[in-house]
Amino acid sequence: MTQSGARREVTGVILTGGKSRRLGQDKVLLPYRGEPLVLHVHRILGELFPRVILVGHPRPELEALGLACIPDQVPGQGVLGGITTALDKAATPYIFVAGADMPFLTPSLISGILRYRAGADAVIPIGPRGLEPLCALYSTSCTPSFRQSLLEGVRRIVEALEGFVVLSPKIVPKEGEPDPFININRPEDLKILKNGSV
């Protein structure tokens, strides 16, 4: 299968999260390179996948940007709940999940993760800070286990994937390049958006 054919089997998913309580403002709307951060991430995924959906807490500000957001089927279940909703709503065998607050996400990083797809139920890369489930590929084969895990009160993705084939390629940024997995969570992280680096 060609690379473009493989991408047609994948829906791009942006998790827009909750209400950014730690940051004190809606991080997905923060400006980055002349546009809201969520539009920056949407554009990157749109370069790779025929369909990109948003999952998380809907708000009018996203609709004003032309971005419809699918609410979590069961609110308050964290990342695992968002991924499970995305798997249910995607019409493809796989989804690629990214956080809406990842300024250094690149098409080449995503393409590299997709290369490990064959025979895997999930591809969760290992970055400088460890496993990165918010920049990862998931198969619909995971859906039943994820649903059951949520019913049992399990929130950790790694625990919900027990018994599945999970590949975790190690991805190290090139010298001088920022960690592509960095996201914006705290007020002190805002300097990353202003400086364009860590």
C-alpha cells in the first residue's frame, strides 16, 4: 500500500481537552505564528489525512473558526475518554491523535509514527519525557477494551492497552530542534509560544 493509501485509512483527531484550568485561559485559542494554536495543529493534520475531527469540550470560539467539536460521549474521562469517542466517530480503521496544544508537531513526525502501523494495535512513541499517548496512532481494535476500561474506572491508556500489540518507537529531536511532543499546560509554558522554542 502506498503512503497516501495508508493515510486514507487514518482519521486525524485533535483532542481539545477541557477548560484549561491550570493555565487560566483556553490554551487551544492561544496565538501561535499568527493563528490560534488549534488551527495550527489542524492545518498540520489536514496536510496528511483526508478527514480531521476535533473531540472534547465544545465552545463557540471553535465554531467561529469553522471547527466543529464532537463532545466526549462520557464527559470527565480524560484522554482515554476522548480517544474512545474518536474511535467511535471515525469511519476509518485507525485514528491519529494529537493534542490541540502542540506547537512543534510536524508532518514528518506523524509520518514517521505511521510507518510502524503494520500489525500494531497502537503506536505510542517514546519522546524525551517518556511515552506520548497524545501523539499516537490507535486502531479500532482497541475500542472494546477502552470502553470496558472506562466502565471499570481505568483512565490510564497503557493499562487499557494491556494484552494488545503496542509499538513504541523512540523519537529523539535533532540537535537544535525543540521536543515535538511539548504541549502548553502552565502559565510558564506561554513563553514557548512567544519564543518559538523551549
